[in-house]
Amino acid sequence: MHINEQTPGLLKEKLDNLFENCIIWVASDDNVVGSITGDYTDEMMHASRCIFAVASHRKLSKEVILSQLTQNSLNRENISIEITIPFEMEEMRVGEEYILPAFLRTNRIRKGFLTQSFRY
């Protein structure tokens, strides 16, 4: 949601009237995590151009929101890529786009199905 002429305090006040729980934070254009980590100085808070909010009737956790906004480094020893081609390809043409189903797996859990296109 993009809201012009809004401050974090006013946004929190409005969301508190509609939701039981809300978390508001500010960030610079190049760092969506911003002040949610709690290590922003007053100067950084005032210099931030973006206001973000998550509101819910359920309990919210800054740690869960932070984990959704960031990606931890992948451990190369625990990950593999499996690419399955469900049809027989006799030739591939340079400059054409191909879409292949791929599975991303770790040693512990199957992370999900990805469809990745690439240009050969």
C-alpha cells in the first residue's frame, strides 16, 4: 500500500482502530528491513522515505516478519537442484526461451516447485 503524506504514528493510529495488532517500521529505498530490527538511530528514522506496515487480528511477530523480508544464505552442502524435462527435446534454438519445471530440495525438506525460464 502506498500512502502519501503519512507518518508512522498516524498510520499506526489508523491501523490500531481497525486491527488488534500492527507493526510499523520505516526504511530507506534500498533496504526494506529498515527499522524493524530496532537498530535505527533517530537520524536514520527521519531520513527514511518508506513506511511499511503489517496489520492483523492475530498476534504478530517481528521475528517472523523479518524472516519473510530476508533470505539467509543457502548451505551448498544441503541443497540440490533437480530439473525435470517432461518432454523430449531434440534441439534447442539459440535466443529462444524455454520453461522447465525444477524442484529445489534440501536434505531436510522439499522447499517447493519452481518454474524457471531461461534463454539458451
